[in-house]
Amino acid sequence: MTSASKAKTLWSLSWPLMISFMARGLLSSIDLPYASRLENPDAAIAGIGLSFPLEFSFIACWVGTSAALTSFLSKAFGEKNEPRIRQLRRTATLIVVALGAFFLLIAGAIFLFAQHLLPAKLDPLVVENFRIYAPVLLAGVAILGFWSAIPDSIVKAHHDTRSTMVAGIISGVGNLVLNTVFLFVFGWGIAGIALATGLARGGSLIYALSRARRLEAARIALWAAEASPRLSKPQPKKRGMTAEGLFERPLVAMLLLAVPSALTFVLMGTENFVVNAILAHFPEPDAAVAAYAVYHKVVVLALMPIIATGVAVLPFVARYVGAGNLTEVGRGLRQAFTLSLAWVLLIVAPACYFGGGLLAGFLSEAETTRQLATFTLSYLVPLAALVAFPFMLCRPVFEAVQRGGPGLVMATLRYVVLGLPCAILGARLAQDWGYEPFYGLAFGLIVGGALASLSFVVWLFRLFAQLRRGEGTASQRSLRSPNAD
């Protein structure tokens, strides 16, 4: 059985996820280079950019479901409670079916009413590209994407992050191959690009299902061979659970853990939606929306290794906090912050400075789009990554100590209270000072992100102070105890 009892280092948990997330980042980012080869590339890229909030909505629901299921499965594995494992899988299946049906309805609504959902100032060709790309993409995630949450959670509960890495590589390579075939062989245009992105998830789904089945077979066989008395030993009845260790309302329990995590990504998608709405009223809206789509995708791709590290931070911190080893938690987090800083300064910044103009020229056709994208890719992407990575690393620390509220509060601060007002203010100031308002908007988002990250780091230090005080109090109680050694 691969669910090892030995705690792993943060690096050993992180590096397979880094490779996986980079591959999954390419799964969506690769749509832009292929769209740039179409007859009207700027309109195609703008149409894809308008779909980003919908993509974040999918990610939000997927991450929330997967995080909740992984957490509950891991605990059930530790308690060797086979009935609860089956109950969790049934509940997760119900959630996946409901999410799939909901996203199919959204896809149909966009296909029928796209022209009424977007600002009238946009080029009709941009609207048409959005009407084609978004529904096909959503249908793909509804049919294939959500189902991967179940086997992915099982694999992570077994601490098999290498299989997650392989699944991500399969998705990335599959998307590359399918995009090439659909665009250059069949000539399906932007519909082919969206279809390739959706179908590429099928390869990783098949692999994850196969791997999860093998891991579960090994687990069941091991438990049967052990004939562990814990399987039949009654567990103490807990609030919200039956005497057999099952949830009285499993759907409610899953949603209470999944919703706060999902809302963070919903807020992120909301920010993108509002930003696109603001850009649609700029003097050259099509160029602005297309340039922001390129900028946003590159920022997300630059953050992928850091996002992967954040995913690994949760089980790492939870394990060592549970063991009372705050020293190792601090060491691991310092390492994560140091490596993230080095990644941004030594890899992202030089790559953007020397390659930003080339990438912008490759992806853009119109001169205005190229100019906007060149500046933001060369100078603002490293800044955006620099101010974002502390936020990405702080949030899972709070979740690891069962505090979901701080992450949601800081996400609201980042994406609503600070981000959007700073973006609007930045655009206005830039225009008043004679600069391109697009640059002011992007820089305003960066300022909002910096303030939120700084606040989160301060909150993290306060959390560690509280944990250390609790550790000291527990030690004093132990020394005063007559049963202490």
C-alpha cells in the first residue's frame, strides 16, 4: 500500500505536483498559440480570454470537490473505515453528476444568448468566437473534467503525487496533439481548439481511474490480510456521525468543506469577469481584451510551480502540526518561500524580459495588441508573480490547521476590496498622466495583490505565534501532570 505512514518532506510532495501543474497549465495556455494561427487571431484570442471566468468557475468547483474528498478519504484511510469510504465515493459521484449537468446548462445558455451576455461595443467576430469556444469548452469539462476529481482524490489520499504528475503530462501532450490535428488537418478553427482542450482531459481521466483502481485493490487486499481489529471495533460516536463512523448527512459535510475552498477561485474568476467588462469600454476594446488574455495566461503559467507547492503545503503542514513539530513546519515554509522567490527572480523575470516581446509578436497580429502585450509580458508578469506567491503559500497553511475562514476573507480582500478598486484607479491615473490606461489597470491589480499578500503574511506570523503559545501551554500541562515521565 502506498499510503506510507512516514511523513514526507515538502519538496518530495511538491516536485511531482510542479511538473503536473506546469503540464496542466500548458493544457489551457497552449490554446493561445494555436488561436494566433487563425485568420483573425486577435478576435480569437479575445474570445478565449472572455472564457477565462468560466474556466475559473470550473476550477473552483473541481478544486473544492477534490479537496473535500481528499481530506475525508485520508481520514477514513487512517481509521480503516471501509463503509465510510464507500459513502464518500457515492456522495462525490452525486456532486459530480450535479456539477456536470449544471455546466452543460451554462454551455447551452451561452451558445443561445452569447450576444446578449457581452457588451455591445465588442466586435461581432469576438462575440462569435466566444459563442463557439466557451460552450464547447464547458461541455468538455462537464462530461470529462469533473469526473477526474474522484480518482484524483483517491490517488492523493494514497500520497501518490507521482501519478498526479503523469496525469498532468498526459493532458498536456494530448492537448498538443489534438490541437494540431483539429486545427491543421481538419481545419475546425476555434471549435477544434476548444474540443481539443476538452478531449485532452479524457486521457488523464483514464489513467487516473486505472491508477486509483490499482491503489484501492492493494489497500483492500492489505486490510483483508491484516484482519485488523480496527475494522470491527466500534468507534466513539462523534457529532454529525453515526455509531458506525458514517456521516449522518454526508452531502452537507462535503459541501461545508468544499464551498469555502471553491469560493476563493470563484472570486478570482469574478475579478477576471469584471476586468474584461472594464476593458470592453476602453478606446480599443478588442485589442485590450486580447492583450489581457495573453498577460493573464502567462501570469498563471509563471505561478504554476508555486501553486503546486501550495497544494503540497496543506498535507505537509497538517502532518507536522499534528505531530507537534512546528520547527519542521517553519523550516519547510521558509524553504518554500525562498524557492518561490528564486523562481520568480532567476527564471520568470529573465524569461519575460528577453522573451516577452517575441511571445507578444507571435501571439498578436494587430499593432495595438502587440504593444500592450509586449510591455505587460516583459515587465508586469514578474511583478504580478512576485506579489502573488506569498498569497498562494499562506492560504493552505490556514486550511491545514482547519481554519478555512482566513483564506476566504483574504481572497475577498484581494479580489474584491483591493484588486478591482486599485485597477480602476490605476487606469484613471494612467490616463490622466498621459499613459496607456491598460498599463495602469494591470499595475493597479498588482498593487492590490501586494497589499493582500502582505496582510496574509502578517496573519501567518500571528498564527505561528498562537501555535507556539499553544505548544508551550501543552508542554507546561504535561510537566505538571502527575503521570508525566
